[in-house]
Amino acid sequence: MRPRSLGTLWSNQIFMNRLFVAIYIDLENIPCSKFQLKALIKQLELESNQGNHSAIKPVFSIKRAYGLLDSVNTDFKKQLSELGFYMIHTIRIGEKKNRADLFISIDAFESLYLNNPNINRYIFLTSDSDFTVIGEKLRTYGKDVWLVCRKQDRERAILSNAFDKLLYLEDYYESEQNSLQKINKSDQQENDELAKKAFIEVLNTIDPDKLPCNISVIHDRMKLSDPGLDMRNTSFKSFKTLVNFFEGQKMIETQPGEANKPWLLVAIPREEI
């Protein structure tokens, strides 16, 4: 039986306001640590309506990611999970050869055979040129086939001839600035916990019966116990702000210094610690 033309498929789907999409990710050939999958999915949804008079809702009927899952970045795994991707672990043959490309090609062609649902657009995320084979084959069956690859591959005729549209992985990388901000924020949160822990440890060494005492005693002992602790690397920014935090938590009571008098620690409600 002669395959239906792509034009016929598009006409039918525009009428039904549904576009059935299959998306396959080759985890071995994309930079998972900085790739923003959510941004790509959003772009794919927008692209579905370009050039059409009626709104088309893309339905991602198949969402799968293949590769050595133990080596995949944790944040990227979280993205895959939140977006409902089915993750498939593919072991290597020997030291280098992974079979992700083979599994993806077989599964894509199986979906064509099963035809339930009838997939209109296939999208592959990879920088592996081996996917030109399945790309060309799917197109002979009237399917719209896209590739998300590296920008350096855009001039390769073998790719442009095997796929209907090329998108580029680099367009969906997290910016270095955003990545650095995330790292800094994570470091700051860790330093906050270290500062609070050090404060409480020192506080537990102070005898309540010998209060009041200069609040700087705690600061001095914190620096002795952890010389590397720098309040400037925390969200508190200063020891004074840290003290205010604990006073707000009702864990200490202080008396602000006046004129030449020191800032005093006057009480430690032990039951609150």
C-alpha cells in the first residue's frame, strides 16, 4: 500500500487540531549537564503552529531517553522525570560502543509499524550521524522528521538531506552566568548551614550561669573551630546578621551595646536548642 503523503497527514491533523509527536534522546551524544530540555519542549510546541491558520496542539505521544543512566547528570535526570520521559538504560559493548542509537532506531521503526497512535513528527536529539538512516526511512513513509544536533553539523549535506528540519543543541544550553549563579547559590546554602551549625556548637559550650558575656566570644570560638568559615560567603554576610537570626528563632537573648559597652549575650533558653 502506498504511504500517505505528508500533505495529507498535515491536512488531517490540522482538522483534528492534534499533532502526534515522538521524541527520542540519545543521552550518549548530547551535553546533559547544560542542556535545558524544558526550553526545547516549549520551542517545539511553538514551532507546531508556525504557518498554520488554526491552533495545533502537539501531543508528545512517545518521550524516551536512552543511554548509560548511571553517568547522566542528576539535574538532567530530574528534567526528564518532570517532563514524563521514559528512561532506558543501554549498556555498552566493549569499552566505547553504546547501543543507544540502535535501540532508538528500532523503537522508532516499531512505532511506525504499530501505528497506534499515528505519529506525524519524529524528533531525534543527538550528534550521531548514524541517525540519518532512520531519518530517511521514516520520511519515505510520509513522516516529518526533525533532528536536534550540534551547530557544527549544520553544513553536513548528509544531515540536511535526511531530515526535514534541523534545530541546534547549543540554542538550549544554560548560559554560563545562570549556571554559575546556581552553583554559587548552592554553595551559599551549604555555607549557611555550616555557619548555623558552628554557632550552635559553640553556644552549647557556654555556661548559662556565667552570663552575660560578650557576644564576640561566640564569634571567636567559631573561627577557632573552623578557620575557613567566612561569613561573607553566606547569605547572612556578617556575624551580626547571624546573631539576629538566632535571636529571631528565640534561641538566644542579647542586649545591644551602647556607647563603649559591648554587645552582650544575656540568656540561652536551653529548652529551645
